[in-house]
Amino acid sequence: MNISHAVQRLVLLVLLVASPLASAATNAIPAAPQLAAKSFVLIEASSGEILVEENAHERLPPASLTKLMTAYIATLEVNRGRISEEDMVTVSEKAWRTGGSRMFIQVHTQVSVGDLLRGVIIQSGNDASVALAEHIAGSEDAFADMMNATAQRLGLTNTHFVNSTGLPHPDHYSSAYDMARLARAIIHDDPEHYALYAQKEFVWNNIKQPNRNLLLWRDNTVDGLKTGHTEEAGYCLVASAEREGMRLISSVFGTSSEQVRAAETQKLLTYGFRFFESRTFYRKGTELGQTRVWKGEAEQVSAGLARDLILTLPRGQVAKLQAEMVFDSQLIAPVESGDVVGRVEVKLGEEVVHASDLIALTPVEEGGIFRRLWDSLRLFIFGLFN
């Protein structure tokens, strides 16, 4: 029996629509734009891959970008059934007195969680943020602890919160990259509530306030997320857009004006969509191959990926990719579903651009005593010659 399942090569067949853009692509792409900002990053939303960055991990004041975390936690609590959008929240004096941008809720009145969410996301109301925080956690300090625990869970290593609003504090900081990752979590974890970030205005207390994300009016592919501004932070914007099935997320910190943050963000998004493309090669759970199992009830196990394999590369490079599957040559039963049985390496020439674990898609129970003894003997003999 041939046991050379250890290495298999799989040629990726990618159907590309012929276009001047694809046919003119080369190995090099133009240099990324230089932005008038303290820090910035552009990531592909499906994979989280960084396409462009400058000082992306630098700790800086996030201003009202903080409210991305406030809203994210609130929507998670709604989805978990711990609160409801119909819950009525009594506005505390602290929430009412909070300075900065406001929803204009009135002290001791009651406002629904759903309206407070819109006040946070669309109007960037500090008063709404504090009211939500107090409703969820009892106090803003306790809510800040929830924010930091969530940041840790998401792997936001350069982020620390002390309030729900983004008002300045020396221990309140984040980074362009962390905010882009938080935006990615918002988009993927709760697409229903993500739709709120595309709303252009919200009326409360007979006051109509527009969404401060100017790109919602300038680019119909932009559908979120959030602006921020303080004297200390400058003008910040986390935005996301989707074109031709590819979604990008940009995060820009520390520009000089509302107009500049919109223009610089547009530069990033335009560059990303113009010079990169994203392709889904394999879906999770799809059988990519089979490998030998020793001492098991079955001699083969199907292998695939635990996550979709999506790559983002300079335009024209996707057609040049090849994938190599490397299996464990001495896989011993029992094998559980999800056990790592090898890896797939996606290569551009000799360079590995991505590697993922191959997992067993089905379990293989341990074989009977004669199967185990026979396979033990065969493995011993093969070991002598290999």
C-alpha cells in the first residue's frame, strides 16, 4: 500500500474575469498614500490582514471612537437577552450633566435602550453613552471594567478604557489597529445592529443631528462606522466599505479637521480597492483531501479547514497561487473531529503567503486488536526503510 499521502500538491484554479486591470497587474503595486494623520491602518475585513499601516499600534486618545466599544457591548447584551431594546432607562443626573457631544436626553426622563443606541452611534451622545453604561453595569466605572474585559477577549493589546464616552483621561487610550479590529468584530458579530452605523441622521427631543461620518454622503459603498474628536485626539474616523464582495476597514487617528479625516480615509479606501483583491479559496468544512489513519476502524480520514481560507493580495497575484497540503504521515487512531492532521500552505512562487491547519472532518475510532497489531508491525517495517 502506498502511504505517500504525506505531501500532496493542489493547484488552485481561480477564474478571473478578464479586464484591463487584471491583465496589466504586475508584481509591484504603487506605494501606499501618505496621510496627514498621526496613525492609520487599512485591513481586509474577512481575514483581518493589514494592507497599509503607519504607527498603527501607537497608543493614542480615541475620543468618541470609544463609543464603538460602548455600542458593541450594548448590542451583545441585547443579543444575549440580558437587556432589551424596549427597556426604558431612567436618565441619571450624571448622564444628563456629561459634557461634550449630546443626544439631549433630559434628567429623570425615560429613554428606551434602542433610542439610546441610536443616540450613541449616530449622534455620538456622551449623555446617551453614560445612560447605557449605567443601565447595563450599574455604574460607568463598572461598565469600564466590562469594556476592558471585552478588549482583552478581542486581543486589543494597546487599549484601555476608563469611561464610556472617550472624554480625555491619561489612562484612556487605544490604537488605530485596535479600533479597526473592534470594528471588524462589530461587523461580523452582529450584522443586524451594524446597519445602525449607516444611518445618516437621528431626531431626538425635536433636534435632528446628522451622522458626522461625511463619507456616508460621499461614497455609497461606505456603511459605517464612527467619528471622534477632542482637542487632544484631533479628528478620528473608523470607516468600512464593501465593493465587489470585498470589505475593507480603515482607521485614521489625529487629523486636523472633519474634512481632512474624511478625505484621508477616502484615500486609504480608494487605494485598497484599486490595488488589492480578495478571494475565498475554500470554505470551512469542505473536504480538501484524505489522509491515512493507522490502527483505526477506518483507514482514511477526510481533512479540511476550520475557517474559510480567504486571502487578499495585490491584484493579478491570485492566479499565481498554489497550495501544498502536508499531512501527518503517522496519524494514529483514535482521531476526533477537529484534530489537527496536517497543514495547507499557500505559496506565491517559493514564498509562503498563508498557512492553515488541516483538521479531521470526521472521527475515526480505534480499531480492533488485530488491526492495531498489524498496523504496528507495518509502521515498524516502514520505519526501517524510511
